[in-house]
Amino acid sequence: VEAVDIYVGEGLDAQPETITQETAGPPQRQEVRISRVIRDSALSRFLKSLYGYHCQICRFTFTFSNRRRYAESHHIRPLGGTHKGIDSETNMMVLCPNHHAMMDFGAIAIEPDQMTVIGVDRAIPEYQKPLQLSRHPIDRQFLEYHLEVIFGKI
């Protein structure tokens, strides 16, 4: 165990406080029991292959050293929590990690009438541009749910 002085407070009012830090060995582990939604991984792989592992918003992908490409499957109306979305291709998009996070956190959405990208930050390059890739149907009800419940609310 190693003692470290840290300063609590701001500026000249900061007061030293000694804390101890465990330095020997890995962190402790705790066994937990969780309940999770079972997703159709075959459907996810199918959609990713349909788009060549390219993002439907920006067409970005990246390749690993083993020549495999990477993309993520996004459920427009989330499956978990109170959202209760369905695991269907009409509720899914293929996205790069950045656009997946932006959709999850409500920074961007897809406008259902024009199928264009809208965002909290209008300076994003994709703002008001149509989806780059559309090779499967997306149900309007899921886009509307995302707009009303997730976009700009988190």
C-alpha cells in the first residue's frame, strides 16, 4: 500500500489529504448475475455483410490486420430497458462506431420523411445529408421513436 497526498479544494484553499493506493496485484473481482437481451447475431452479420461493413451514414469502415472489416449493428429503438424495441432488420442500421455512439446518445437521428441525418450539432459533416446506403427497409415507427424519446434528450 502506497500513501499519496492529494489536494482537495481549489487554488490557495486546497488542503492536503492523504489517501492510500493498493499497488500489489490486480483489482478485486466480484461475481455478479445479469439478465441480458438475446440478440440475433446472424441477422446482425447478414446486415453488416449486405453493406460490406460500411456505415450507412458516412460509408466508413476499417480493416483489421487479418483483412476483416468492422462495423456495428445499431437498434434504432433500443432493445433494453423501457424501450422494448424488437430485434428485426427494420429496426436496425449498420454504423461505424462514432455514428453508433451518436445515435445511442441522441446526438444525431434520421429524419423519417427525407431519410436524412439531423443532429444537435449542425456543424457535423453529415447534417441534412441522406443516408449513403439503403439496401434494407427501415420502419418509420422506429425512426419516430428515436426522434421523440432519444434524440436530443440524453
